[in-house]
Amino acid sequence: MSARPIWGRSMPDTPLLSVRGLNAWYGESHALHGVDLDINEGETVTLLGRNGVGKTTTLRAIMGLVRKRTGTISFAGRDLMSLPLHHTARAGIGYVPEERGIFATLTVDENLMLPPVVAEGGMSVREIYDLFPNLEERRSSPGTKLSGGEQQMLAIARILRTGVKVLLLDEPTEGLAPVIVQRIGDLLETLKKRGMTILLVEQNFRFASRVADRFYLMEHGKVLSQFPVGELESRMDELHDVLGV
Amino acid sequence: MIFGIPIQAFAGQLLIGLINGSFYAVLSLGLAIIFGLLRVINFAHGAQYMLGAFIGYLMLAHFGITYWPALILAPLVVGLFSVVVERFALSRLYDVDPLYGLLFTFGLALVIEGVFRYYYGVSGNPYPVPTLLAGGTNLGFMFLPIYRGWVVVASLVVCLGTWLLLEKTQFGSYLRAATEDPKLVQAFGVNVPLMLTLTYGLGAGLAGFAGVLAAPVYQVSPLMGQNLIIVVFAVVVVGGMGSILGAIVTGYMLGLAEGMTKVFYPEASNIVIFVIMAIVLLLRPAGLFGRDA
Amino acid sequence: MAVTPANATTSRASRIEAALLALGIIVLVALPFFIYPIFVMKMMCFALFACAFNLLLGYTGLLSFGHAAFFGGAAYFTAHAVKEWGVGPEIGILIGVIGAAVLGVIIGFFAIRRQGIYFAMITLALSQMFFFFCVQADFTGGEDGIQGVPRGNFLGLLDLQDPHAMYYFVMANFLLGLFCVWRIVNSPFGMILRSIRENESRAISLGYSVQNYKLAAFVMSAALAGLAGAVKALVFQFATLTDVAWQMSGEVILMTLLGGIGTLVGPIFGAGFVVALQNMLATSAFPVTIATGLIFMICVLVFRRGVVGEIYAWLERRNTGNR
């Protein structure tokens, strides 16, 4: 994955992932009210917002995990709305859920090998274990016996194997010690350098500002505003206001 | 003599218990696999077992297909039939209460058994022991019919094979992961709907295999799976469905317990498994190997 | 169990049910003058059995796969008491009901330890155990059953050998049983049962001893199923293994599912339909089990709310559509 992968089919000016007018429902409850997002290739974009504004739902709707949805989602010029759930990953999008989704009945190794490789250019198991030596030490113990930080690393690592070009990452730092948060920041920077496109949901915008190129601020199931990382300082008041921090 | 019982009689009943246990193990294994992934209690499991035996019997009677090919072909036919059932009917019930899956497969069992009963009556049809496994051998303390020994070996091999498939292969890790969180596994790009179909086919195929295996031991009759399935349900309650290995071990153990009861208190041999179930419910409601409460 | 029972609590549905019930009683009174009484008596027995079963499934959310034990068990108890001890029909029925309730306590005690699918499997296994007991016990007469059960004189006065007298005796029992179901469902106790069905953990957190409520509902359902079985033994003057076999447990599920889980009149309709169908098929070559199985499959796939439940849902939709 050192060379720029072959995914650059999209036109230079069109975003790699484009979401328009996305509405989504959980049963009767209307969670997203027309979300618009664009993510360019190689970019890291962060969704900010309070709990319950629809950040996670946005990721799950893009992935296809929330099926009750309207609007358009296109990825490298391809319509994702009509695909069955298992085709989203095959199109090239990987997902790391907020609860990490490490399987208790699978070993670390099996957890790592679980997501099928969907494209060339993913990391090899060797590269991954070089990057995460802790995981290699515990490769045959059950996945959920790992610490929270290790589970988060594993959840990201297994997606890196698959060769997806976009990573949807939901609150990777939640509940983790500062040292681990630091390491996850390092990891995201490494991925960025390798050309990975990342859509990050994060409460902690200090952490996000380290890796993000752009921010979307969400409220009530909609995008309130968007701005590049350079405007972060000047928008502090707005952020404090909306995020309530 | 053991406790005043001649050792031959004792060993003989133990062997019968072990053979019954072999069928309980293979059947409860299939039920547990299906339940783990589909959350459906497959009431048709007994009918699929009967179907396996009957297909083996009909293959021999009408096409001269002998035991060994039938041992592979009949489970395949049962599996394929069940794949069709899953695709067109069961798959529509995953989003509703699991009890509807139970009721649907109950209806399916009635139809399958009813059809065979209509065409073949209720009397049993003998199925010959394959020549390779005919006869018996004297073990010194008892006479062992070779076919009965084969039943135990074959069931152990199938249980072990299924366990290896689940624990040591990629398909197995997909299956275990999908048992925990099917949506996430599908979001990773695994075709989970297809896995559900294959898993139902696999579980039903195991029942069909048990049926062919049983054909030379018991007679082949449309009702052979009816009462068996209820006993297997009790086995599953005792073992708890959380563990594949648990289902297998519980199957053999309860078969042996039943055999022992036949020696010491024959009147209770029909109900001993239900009694054990009641005791387990008192002491360990989740079952011996159960993880779910 | 998150079954989708028709919303039987809406006033519209209950008004319809009340009207249907009144109409039904008038028809019932007149019926023996037009139809072979024993056929209607059989329908009433099964209708009561289904309503008793529905008390558990429809209003508490517990699927018992072992209700034949109570129905057939009570039939044995009543038949034995009437024939061997020479008690009157009213005492015989009482003995049957009490016996079924005791069985209900025993089976329920074990079954309520697990939920959902396990509950169904446990009730099935325990009732199968009772079946084997009936096969082996002396008082049941084994494969022959108890035959030639006298109907006796009700309170020593009314000779139940008379078909019309027997008919109205059965009808009185049927209506009494239905009244009990209706009373239970619409009592504060019934409300709690429904809240357990809707959300068990919430009911627990509200401080209800859910296990006790479940057991109580189980025993009441068993006793009422016993009433149906006891009366049936007097109608047909025999008690056999058929009534304790698991197929009977399946049949009562089918009646309830077909009519409408969680509706008052649904199980009555379902029982009527199934009994009539069996009567029809008895003279044809088509096997009853296949028909039963097919109805099960179609019902589960196509109309899970049952006939009556679907009608309510349709009325509900039309109603909200008009507003």
C-alpha cells in the first residue's frame, strides 16, 4: 500500500464519497433529516456534534446497516443505496463501530482475519502485527480478553487488511486512557500518509484537530456547518455553543 | 456381575444407550448450529432425520443405490430440500419472534410426516445392514454387532468433523461471528443471508445423515423422528444451546443415562431424560453448558 | 414474546366482541335443533381449550407446547372419578379441573425458569413425560383408555344421557369457562400479565414478582384447559391417549394462531374451523396432519395475526384512514 493504489477511478474534482439529502429512521423515529457530506480521496473528515445528533446513524446509513433511509450515497461514482449490506464493504468501505465489535468466540487472529479482503493494497498480517506487537503476543486468546485500547486497535487493524479505501471510524478514543488515545492518533496519521480516506466521528475535537482536514458540525440530524481545520480556532465560540463543552 | 446384573446384559444396555446417545448427539448438534445462527428451533429436525432414512430406503428399493453412496446422497438431498425451504419460507421469519420459526417448522414436520405416512403407512420397513458391517465380534464380556460399533464411530467422526469445521475453518469463524452479530459480519462484506441458508442446509443434512445411519438399526418408518425430536429438545435444554461441544457431550451422556436406567429401572427409561431435564432446570436453569440465561 | 396480537383492548374491538358474543349465545341456544348436538359440543370443548391456551399465549406471551397434558389429564381424572368412584358429573369435572391445576403447578414450576423458545421446549418435554406416565399407569387403561364413562345426573337431578340436557350442560360449562377467561383478562391481574408480555424486564423493575404472575397465569390456563378436557370426557364418554399426546398440544396452538392470538373470539373461531375441517377430512382420503401442517405454515407466513386478528387490524386501518 505504499504506492498510490489503483482506486483513483474517480475524477479529480468529484468527491470520492458523496452523500446528498440523507434521511434515516430507526423504526418510527426519524434520526437523519437530510445530511449532505462530501469526502475527497485521501482526506480525513470529522463529524462533530453532541450525543444523539445522528453522527453514528450517518455512518451506519452510509454502511447500509440502517436500511430505512432515503437520499443518495455515491462512492467513486457508484450508487450505494441499492446495494445489499454485504456489498458496501466489497465496494471499498470499511467500518469500525463505536462498540468495536470484537467477537468473544473468536481469537484475536480470527478476529483479524474475519473481514474478507475486498481489494488489493491492504496490509499484510505481517505488517499489521509489526504495527501492533501487543496483538501478536495475544493472537490466540479470545478477542474480548484484550484491554479496551487493544480491542480498538484490533477493530481498526482488521479493516486495514481488507484493502478498503475509505474507513468509517466511530469514536475510536471513547473511554480510553490518554496514552492509548495518543497511539490511536499516531495510527491515524500513519494511515493518512498512506492515502487512506477517513470519515471520523469524534466528540473530542482536540484529538480530531490533530488528524482532520475538515469538519462537519451536526445538530438535530442535519449538517449545521462545515469548515477546514484552519478555521478551528476562530470557530471556538460556535463549537462551544453547539457542543456544549 | 455388577450390582447383581449380569455383565453381558449391563454392557448390552450400555451399548444401546451409547447408540441412542450417538443419535442424540448428532441431532442436537444440528439443532444447536441452526439455533445459534438462525435463532430458529427447527421442529422439523425429526422429520428431516426420517427423510434421510426414507430417502436411503427408497434409493435402495427403487434404484439399487446401496448404503455407502446413500450415506452421502441422502443427507445431500435432505440438505438441498431444506435449503429451498429456508430460502422461500424461513428467511421471511427472521425479523419476527423466534416462536414463529418454531411454529413454521412444526407445520413443516407435520406435512413431511403426513405425506410419507399417506404413501407408505405407519409400519416399519427393514433396511439391511451393509455386508461390510454385517455380523459381530465377541469382545469377551459381550457380543458386539459390528454395525452398532460403526454407528458410534461414525457419529463421533461426524461430530468431530463438524466441530473442526466450526472451530478451525474460515467458514466456521464467519459462522461463530455471525452468531454473535450477524449485521456487523455482513457489513464486513460476508454474504450472511447465504450463510444462513447453508447453515440450515448443514443442520438438516446432519439430521439426514443420522437418519441413514439409523436405518439398519431401527426400522424405517414415517413416524421414526416424531418422538425422538422431543427427547432431543430435552437434551438441548439440558446442554444449553450456547455450546456446540456441550450439545455433543450432553447427547452421549444422556444416551448412556437412558441405557443405565434400562438396566436398573426399566419402567422409567422412557422418561429419565425428562427427569434429568427437570433436575437441571432446578439446579442450573441455563443448562450444563449454557451461556445464555 | 413479541407476537403481534391485534390490539384487543381498543374499545371498538371489544364492542365488536361483545356483539359477537351476544349473537353467539343466541345461536348456541338454538343450534342443537338444527345441527347434530355432539358436533357442536365438541366444538365448544375445543373452543374453551383454545381460549384457555390463549390466556397464556395471547395475554402473557408464553407459548406452551404441552397443554395436551392438562386437557387430556383432566379427561382421565374426570373419567376415572365418575366411572370408578361413582361421583356425579359436577364433582367429576371439579376433580378434573383440580387435577389439571395441580399438573399446571408442577409443569409450570419448571417451565417458568426459562423463557421463549426454551419455555416451549420444556413444556413439550414435560407433557411428553406425562404422556408416558399415562401409557404406563394403571388407572388410564393404557392403549384402550377409559371407555364407557357414564354421564350421570347433574346434581342428581338432570339426566345427562338426554342429548339436549347434555348440550345445555356443556354450554353452561363453556360459557362459565369463557367468562373466567374474560374476567381474568380484564382484571388488574390481566393488566399485569399484559405488561409482562410487552416488556418483562420493565415489569420486573416495576416491582412485580413476574415469576409468580407467570405461574399463576399458567395454572389458571391449565385449570381452564382441564375444564374443557373434563367436559369432553363426559360428552364422548371416554378418555384416551389421543388427548394427552403432543399432537393435541399442536392442535390447540393451531386453533389459536389461526383465529388470532390475543383476541377473545379468535380462538373460538379457530377451534370451530379446525374441528369442522377435521370432520370434513375424516370422510375424505386427504390426511388431517397434512392439512394441519399446511395451515400452520400458511398462517405463519401470510397472516400471523390470525383471521380475527387480521379483521381487527383491517377495521383499525379503515378507521384511522377515515379520520
